[in-house]
Amino acid sequence: MGISLTRLDANDPDDGAELSAFLTANGFPFHVRAHPTTAQVAHDLRGGVWTGDEVESYWIDDDDEGRIGVVRLDDVADATAMVDLRLAERARGRGRGAPVLRAATDQVFSAHPAVIRFEGQTRVDNLAMRRVFEQCGWVQEAHYRNGWPVAGAEPVASVAYSVLRRDWAAGTTTPVPRGPAVTLSGELRCADAAQAERVRAHLDEHVALTRAEPGCLSFEVSPTDDELVWRVAERFVDEAAFDAHQRRVAASAWGRETAGIERSYVIRGRARDVEALVDAAWAAEQHLLDPSVRADPHEVGRLLDPSFVEFGQSGRRWTRDEIVAALQEEPGTDPLPSLSEKEHRVLGPDTVLLTYLLRFEDRLSRRSSLWRCDPAPRCLFHQGTPVG
Ligand SMILES: CC(C)(COP(=O)(O)OP(=O)(O)OC[C@H]1O[C@@H](n2cnc3c(N)ncnc32)[C@H](O)[C@@H]1OP(=O)(O)O)[C@@H](O)C(=O)NCCC(=O)NCCS
């Protein structure tokens, strides 16, 4: 079963007539227009829907069965080209879709250097087309709720898949990020010249293999003035890609040869790091409410950022120094302030907003605190509003 694509010129009367016959003789249940009429097809042909500056169409020719369908490539002058693939009813259900999509992908990337991604959208329930996208290594990028109009009925969802030029060229599949990017930065510190030699011997291969990982966004290992120390900066699309990198490295020659060398790394973006960030902020908040801490100006000063501002219950604006002094005078007496309705929002890699209801010495107030937790928790802003 060989598939070839034959250029279709919709302005040519023979091609136009053949296309019209094909589109009106077959049903396309997952297209917005399932049964186009001859008049509608003629209108589209005149309107440049099938052939134009940015549109190319091809007959799909099967070595054994002849002409089995048509594929349209839209927006071929843009960075993102789009596909519309239609097999004749008699050719469906027999595994033709995937080789045709591969041929269309080869055509678009070979003939149009500006195209860096090739995209297709279809109805969420067009399972054959979705499977064809997956068989060809395309990746689902979007799910548009109510995105596909249906004549006389509620719209249904549509889905978008794409393949990147670089994946097509390398035969890889880059996953779509499902969470925040994970970054690692720090230093690789050798204890002696023998360790440094092992790094030098394996580094080039390690860098090349890591950069070839589909989830790697960037990977830099640079020498420093100290010949025993390298600076490391890594960025992966998400936590799954970062974990896959760790597994590959552990089993690699680099992993084995450099296992004993000291690493001083900071990793950001992993779910467990986010949990640790939130836990650290709550622990610091609780600590700051402890009367014995509040009475200690050194400890309060350590927990408040130099730029700290508080909007107090009376509406007064307090600076860090003013709060440190006031708490020393009146640290409070309730040994167990109680927090309820606790909520948090992570606002950045190091920053978290806490809100809660506080019962402190029989007074009830709503509190919000903004904490930056790198390297240690420091409160940037606090506000308290009395309840009732
Ligand atoms: C969509 C289309 C291109 C698919 O090509 P095809 O060659 O008919 O696809 P197949 O029927 O061989 O199915 C492809 C895969 O989907 C699976 N599939 C098909 N229908 C399915 C269903 N209802 N549920 C689950 N899987 C299904 C098949 O089992 C096959 O997977 P497998 O190879 O792992 O077994 C073709 O049917 C077509 O042109 N349809 C009309 C136009 C259209 O809808 N175009 C899409 C617009 S972009």
C-alpha cells in the first residue's frame, strides 16, 4: 500500500469538477458541513478555499486503489500550517489515515521552510482522526469546550493536535507541558583533579544526550574560574520531563562516573517543592503569632523582610521597625492563637499568599500575609481586618 500526493489545482476545470464530485458523493459526518452541495463547493472553489496563496490541496493516490481522497494544507506561508484530511467513504476504516497524514507532514515541512508547526483540529468524538494524529506522533495541545458548531444542535468540543518541525526532523515527540517548568541551578564541585578529569571526559556526551531529551528546554554546564567547579543551569518542560531526565542520567556513563561528586543545586517547580514552600510559609506565620517570638525583637526582625509593611486593624500603616518595637511592648498573652479557614495561593516560585481567620485573645480578625521563602521565609506584607 503506497500513498502519494498529487497537486490539485482548484482553478483547473477538470480538478474542480473532480473535487466537486468527490465532496458531494461522500459524507463528512465530523465536518461542520457534513454534506456539501454542488453550489457550496463551487462557491468555495471560487473563494480560494482549495487553492490560493496560502492554501495547497492534494489528491491522495493509493498505488492499488487509485484516488482515495483529498488533503488540504492551509496557512502554508505562516509559522503554523493547518491540515484538513478527507478519505473517500470506501477508503475509511482500513488504516489509510496515518500514512496520508505522514505524507502531508513531509510535504508541508519539506516545501515550506517557514512552517515550524503543523496543526489539525477535529471534533472531540472523531476518534479515528484523533487516533491517526496519535499514530503519527502528533500531540494534543488543546480541548475547546463547545468549540465545534453543529447544525441545529448544541456545539460539541473540539481538540487540536500538532507536530513540531524539530520533532518531525528528529523523529521525536515533545510532550506538552502539563505543569510549571522545572529549573535547576547551582554548581558541580569536584574535590580534586581526578574528579575534574572524569567530568571533562564525559561532559560533552552528557550535554548532547540531555539536550536531545524531548522535555529539555535548555541545559548549560559552564566552566568557572575555578577548574574544579562547573556552573549548571537546566530547564525542563515539566516535572515529568525532569524526573525522566534524572532516571536517564542515573543509568548513564556520566551518572556512574560522577556519582560521588558534590552538587550544590537549587531546584524549582516540582510539586513537592511547592508543598514545602507552603508548609514553610505556614510554619513561619504560626511562629510569628507565638507571644514568646513576638517579644523577641531579633526573632521578629528575622521573620520580617526589610521592606515589610502592615496595614493594621485600625487602618494604620506600620513599617518593620515600628512593628518590631510595638510587639516588644505588647507581645500578647494568648499562648495558643487559633487559625481557621486557612487558604494559600502560590504566586511565584518563592512567594505564597496566606489568608485565614485568627482568634487571638478573644478577638476575631481576617488576616493575609505575603511570604517570600527563598532562602528562608520572610514576610513582605500583612493585613488584619477585625470581624464584627
Ligand atoms: C478520519 C480519517 C482520516 C481516519 O482515517 P482512517 O484510515 O479511516 O482511520 P482508521 O479507521 O483506520 O482508524 C484509525 C485508528 O483509529 C481507530 N478508530 C477508528 N474508529 C474508532 C472508534 N470509533 N473508536 C475507537 N477507535 C477508533 C482505529 O481502530 C485505528 O486505530 P488502530 O490502528 O490502533 O486500530 C478518515 O476516516 C476520514 O477521512 N474521515 C472523514 C473525514 C474526517 O473526519 N477527517 C478528519 C478531519 S481533519
